[in-house]
Amino acid sequence: MGIDTSSSRSQQLPLTLPHQDRQGQGEEHEQLKALIGAPRPGASRARRRSSALNVVPPVLVAAVLLGLWYLATAYWRINPLFLPAPADVWQRLLDGLSSGLYELNALATIQESLLGFLLAVVIGLPLGYGLAKSRLIAATVQPYLAAGQAIPAIVIAPFLVLWLGYTLLPTVILCMLVVLFPMVITTALGVRTIDRSILDAARVDGAAGWSLLTAIEFPLALPAIMAAVRTGLTLSITGALVGEFVAGGNQGLGGLILQGQHQYDTPFMFATLALLAALAAVYYGLAWLLSKLAEAVY
């Protein structure tokens, strides 16, 4: 009696095909991962070009301005009282740094600006979220926000000094007022522009309240929030200077500028201004790093 080999082969065929199919799919999957993970041709070159574009133009502009400044003071006979020579400004900057004068006053300005900024964050982010989510809060708070923004901080400063005295608190409050309005408005705009369909889909999946805020709304509004943080952190220096001009006396970098003005020491004023510009650049760089860290986390 013969054995039907064709039927036996057909019975063995389903046992071997799935394994071969899975093996083939695994190889294709690995190839796909390799293609996706492989660097694109010219990607590193594009990154280097982007980095160069971020660095080279500002450096060129600074070099041109410095050259014009040198020419103006060396050959165009401009009165040093109005525009000191770059070498004189550099020397006054080195003298202030070596004596510790700039260090002590810069720390005072940093303390005032950071305290005011943190106070603005604590108030501004929840308030901006409330403006975006509640018509009642928006109708109640927006007129006062607009009125507060219309009144310059330097006008409010004497009242704060009268009520609170020549202490740290008036300067911190002034710094907070300068930072608060753009932070509230930018945060509210970021929350309002979230796609409603995404929120509805999240609610269908059971997200509500705190889970909706932390898992959906906050990550989607994060670019606007980080833009508010970058702007507010830089503006905090402005608020600190306004407070120092009015309520700080001889304290802080703003107080040093006032001292230079009273003594007609223009190189000292320019050196202090250069230090303020460097401090603002450091603040902006820290805010940029914070935004990159937030993007990596979320």
C-alpha cells in the first residue's frame, strides 16, 4: 500500500510557513528600524550649518559695532563724556570685577529679578489658565490686567516705596508686575489654541480634571508657556532695574548706573551696561536650556 507523499507534504506545509513568515517579518522589521535609525545623508552637515548660522551673524554684527565704536572715539573726536573709548570701558569693567564691586551688586540684581520672576510664575501661569478656561475669570480680571499694563511700573514704584519702605519687597513686586502681564497673556493664548478635538477624545477616554491638565493640556500648551518663561525671565532684569532706580538706593546694578551718572563717569556706566547685557544673555540661555529640557521630558 503506497504512501501519499503529496498529502503529507501539504500537512507539513502549514507547520513550517508561519515560522518562516515570522522570521521574514522580523528581518524586514529590523531592516526598517535600521533605515529609520540611520542618519540621513547630509544631516550632520545641515546641523553644523544651522549652528554656524546661529553663532556667526551675531558675532559679525558685534564686531562691526565694536569697530564703528572704536573709529568714532579714535578718529571722529567725539567727546568721551558722551561716548568713551572701548579700552576705557574694558578697563573699568576689569577694575569692577577685580574689586568685587560688580559681583556684590550683580548678586543683588539677580536675587531681585529671580524672586520677582518666580512670583510672577506662581501667579501668572494659573491665572493665564483660568483666563483661558473660564469666561467669568476672564471678564473679571482682564480689565485690571489691561489697566495695570497701561500704567508704567516706574509710576507705581513710589507708592510701593511709600507703603513698604526701602526694602527688597518693593523691587520684587515691581519685577513681578513687569513680568506678569506677558506671562498671563501668552499662557492663556497657548491654552486657548489647543485643538478641541484632542480634548474631546481625551475626555472620551476618561481624562478629566487633573489628569486632563497634566497629560493633555499642559504638554500641548508647553511651547507657549516656555515662550512666556523665556520672555519673562529676560524682562525680570528690567523690573529689577526699575525698582533699583526708585527704591534700591545704591544697591544692585541699577544703583551703580545711578552712581556713575551722578559722578559723570561714562566709562563706568557703559561697563555696567555691558554687564547687564551679559546677564540678560545668560538668562535667555538658561531659559532656552529649560525649554529644551521640558521638550525632552514631555
